[in-house]
Amino acid sequence: MIDHIGFPVSDYDRAKAFYVQALAPLGYVLMMEVRQNEADAPAAGFGADGKPDFWIGGEGGIDKPLHVAIVAKSRAMVDAFHAAAIAAGGRDNGAPGIRAHYHPNYYGAFVRDPHGHNIEAVCHAPG
């Protein structure tokens, strides 16, 4: 199951304003904005029912990679995904671990596929 999807936009403020208005009839609202650190571009997470699953980021334009996160039922599955993806020729883009800036139980791993897309496995369950 897809957990969330995200893609870069060239004009973050314009894109955010567009999606706030365009997604409202679907029950989607801007739920959170985050930065990995102070130097990073912002990312906006839209969603419904308490979970952001549609993300835009201010990293660039349409030539930038897509981000797709797939739900893992356990942290061990996240670890296994990361190892298998690296063995299959992927490039590490974030070793398995907690990403507390999303929420305290967010355990994810990131790999760039052969085309440069950011593929993630994520488990939201505690320990």
C-alpha cells in the first residue's frame, strides 16, 4: 500500500496556494509543513482524516525526482527493504531509522532507484 507520495515544485508558495484550494473539495487540507533542517526547502503535507499523504516540496522543478513511500508492517521490513534495494543497485538516501520530525514512531529508510527517484519504506508502529 502506498503511504504517501511527494514531488518537487518550482514555486513552492504558488503550488501550496493552488493545492490548498484545489484539494479542498476532496476534504484535503494542509496538515503540516516541515523542513529536514534549516537549510532545506519546505515541504507541505496535505491529507484528510489526520494523515498527510500528498506532499509537495520546494526543491526544484519537473526534472527533479519523485518520492514514493510504501507502508511496511514492521521496522524489520523497513530494514529488509533498505538492504534489498541496495543489493539490487539502489543508492542509499537515508539509512533505516526514526524520523522524529514527522512523528515519534516514524521509522523509515530511503533509497534512490536506478533513475534517481526517492523510494521509501515506512513503518508508523511503535518499536
